[in-house]
Amino acid sequence: MPHIPKKLIDEMIEHAIDDLPNEACGQVNGKNGRPLTVNRVKNSAASPFRYSMDPLAMLKLEQAREETGEYLFAIYHSHVASEAYPSQTDIRQAFFPPGELDRQPMFPDCYYILVSLAHDPPEVRAFRIRQGGLVEEELIKSED
């Protein structure tokens, strides 16, 4: 069960709203089992139906994590008009090459957080994506 401060959840929701009409995406860095920061990443797809994280921004975040001893806690993105559940496209994107579901996902230990703007208030849910494309929901414990 991920323990995520309300402040970070609010930041992901704010990012999702700011990037309308397109999906927003980003990464959450963590350390010692706790999420620390929300990092907005440009959606190179600039689409309300899918996201593609800017690879240069992802590389810079990875380099910064190496310097600080942090790790990738979560990948997050928004769904503009659908529920907070990974789509088949989202699941395929979790693997490299995309769609190679018989392998381990690229980031097997991170959470995939979805923010749905189809609801008011927005819905935020966390998942693990496993080999074979299996999706497991992880209940979020929000902390102040």
C-alpha cells in the first residue's frame, strides 16, 4: 500500500488540470520507501488520449536520482475523460519494447498512478503492472 502525502496527490491533480485538454504525465521520486517529489514531464504526444514522456526529461530525472540516492517511486499520468485505470495502451507502454508483455516491465518496482478528471473531485488510484500485463490495484493511503 503506497503512503502518499496529500500534498503530492494534490500536485498530480493540479498538473492534470493544468495540462488540459491533453493528458499530463510525470514521475514521483522517493527515498527510504517514501515518495518525496512530483516531477512534471512534458507529454510529447500532446494528446488527450495518450501520453509519451519526453525521453530527455526522463534521462535528466534519472541522473538527478542517481546523485541524490532517490529512486523512481511512481510514474503518473492523467485520463481526461475515462476512469483511473490503466488502458491497454498504458499497459503496453510499461514494457520495453512496448507490448512485450512476456518480459518484466521496464520499472517493475514502481507504482503507476492514474488521475481521472472524469470525476469531480478527480479520482487518484495506484497500480502495479506485472509480467504478462497483469494489473494489480494498490490502495493509496493518503497522509497529511
